Amino acid sequence: MGKHTDLIHAGERVSLGESEPLTTPIYETSTFVFPSAQAVEDYQAGRTHAYLYSRYENPTVVGVEEKLARVDGAEAAITFSSGMAAIATALLGLLKAGDEVVCSAAIYGGTFHILEDLLSRFGIRHRFVSLEALGTPAAVLGPDTRLVWFESPVNPTLRCVEIAPVAAACRAAGVWSVVDNTFASPINQPVLSMGVDLSMQSATKYLGGHSDITAGVLSGSASLIGPLARTRRLLGGVLDPQPAFALGKSLKTLPLRVARHNSNALAVAEALEGHPALAAVHYPGLPGHPDHAIAKRQMSGYGGMVCLDVAAGQAAAYRVFDRLRIFQRAASLGGAESLCSLPVLTSQYGLTDAELAEAGVTRGMMRLSVGLEDAEDLIADLRQALAAA
């Protein structure tokens, strides 16, 4: 079925005998009751499908995981209490001491820090490589490389990586490939169909879509998701039924929302391209974007993220930021409301000038999450704010 149909109907219905609820209810319970010792034994032996404990499985959570698997084109999906919980579970579940992660140098700050500050303490090594190096992916793989992690479009510069060749090189070398698909969403970019082993997304963003939940998701083959589900049990980063229910509702409108994000962001980018206060407007849908051809090949829409580079630098970007009226000054992205953040104060906070340069980030950058408002109002807001630059 099509994505609109799947996202409305998949994962619903819990049988109550002769009738059943239209939508899966919230099963806000920590544990589940069995009628007998034999029933518990049958469950543990895998002879029956039942629920034991909500850290393992919960009907509300399982329902939304079925929706997510459908939209990602995956055999299975598992959800988490945050995107960071999904990242940590993927890395800890797939790697051991002595393994190497090859990671794009242009990467989400949380991913950078979990590799740099945490996993390095347990003997899991990492090597950051440039986007240009990922253009010849076989050359970046070493003898100890076990996993390649990258994102496309990249946060916050919106550079794009050609996904299929990276996935093919990894598969040929027996290396896992993982894409952070948060910025694009599976509506715009179905990464698993391009050969990637694992898709990671912060469901806090476009999947949730209303700035009211924190969640993460991993999608992939059943043979890969099964062991990661067992790792999730041990780490405990499971999604609670309440936000799972909200996520399930939001997914029903995902294709409609993403289409509006796409059209609004393109309108904003086109309107501001060439503005005298800006050194650059970064958006993969613009023909002048360095990776426009890549984005055009592998994306059906260019997403709701736009990055503005204020020509006069950090102080001028601060002034523009402070003058915004419709765009809200907040971190995160993907909600109905348009948001603006300064990468040097959020995702790239604390990085040295050399690290910023390696990631392609300047101190004058403003990251826009273009929401669902009227595009004309958003453009007018940005123009009046840029007068302060």
C-alpha cells in the first residue's frame, strides 16, 4: 500500500472479542498478568505471543513500531526514549572493544560526543572522515572498520552524501552502514531501499511533528533489529506508551506535513538567495547547492531545513536571531512551528574553530526549521530580521 494508507492503518487494532478499538489505546502498565505457570513457560519458549513487561514490549509501542517499519520499508523497527538512546543502543549493540567506527566529520553533535567522549573509554575507536572522502567509500574502510555512520542531508550545512555507493562499499567489505535520516525523513529519502543496513531517526523531529515528544527509532532487517531489541532491554531506553501513542497519531499525517515543510522551505530558500546580508543560503533544493544533483537523484523532496550564513559573522547573526518574531528561538526541528537556532550555541557548541571548519560550520550560521505557517509570513519575518545584520 501507499505511505498515506500504511501510516493510517498499520499497527492499529487490538482484539477485544467481537469488537475492537479503531486506534490502539494507551497501555500504561509496567507489567502484564498471566493465567498460569504454563502460560508463562509458553511465552518464554516463544510458543505464544504475549506481553511480559513494558521494558521488553508494550502493545501501544509495538503498534507504532509497525507503522515506522512500514514507512521505512523495513522488516522491523524499534523505538526509544530519545534519538540519543537509539544512537547509543545501535553503537553498543553492534560494536565491541577494538572495533572502529568510520564517521562523517560533518555529523550531529550528539553523535560526535558519544563517539569522542563515551565509547572511546571502552576501546571502541572512531575515525572522522570528510564528505569528500565518503565520495570514494571503499578507500575510507580500514581492516578494523566495523561500521560506517553518516547523515544526509548533514546537520546543519545540508551537504548531501550519495548513499547507495557508501552502502554498497560497506556491504562488499562486510561492514555495517547506518544513516541518520532525521533531516530527510523516510518520506523524502527511503534509505533502506538504497542498501543501507540501519536507519536511525530522532522521532522527536518530523516523525513526531508537534514538538511535544522525545523519541528515537531504528529500522532495518529483522536479523539486525532482533539483537538490538535485546540490547535495548539491557540499556532500558524504551519508549513510554504515552509518547508512543502521540507518535502514532502524528505519523498518520506525516506525508501531508512533509510536503508542506518541503514547499515552505524551498520558498524561503529561493526568496533569500542572494540577499545582501547573507554569504550563503544552504538548501539542497537550490540549483546552486554543491550537492543539488545528489539530492535530486536520491530525494523526492528536499526537506524543511534551511541554513543561512550571515556575512558579517557571529555578532550579526546574534542580532538577526534576536529580531525574529514568527520564527521561535529554540533548538530541535521538524515541528509545526518554525524554529531558529544558532549551531555554535547548540549542536556545535564548544567545538574549536578547527573542528567547526572541518564540519563546514561558520560562526555566522543560523539553522532554520521551516514549519507549516504561510510561507509569505516566514519570508517577511526573516527579511525584517536580516535588516539588523
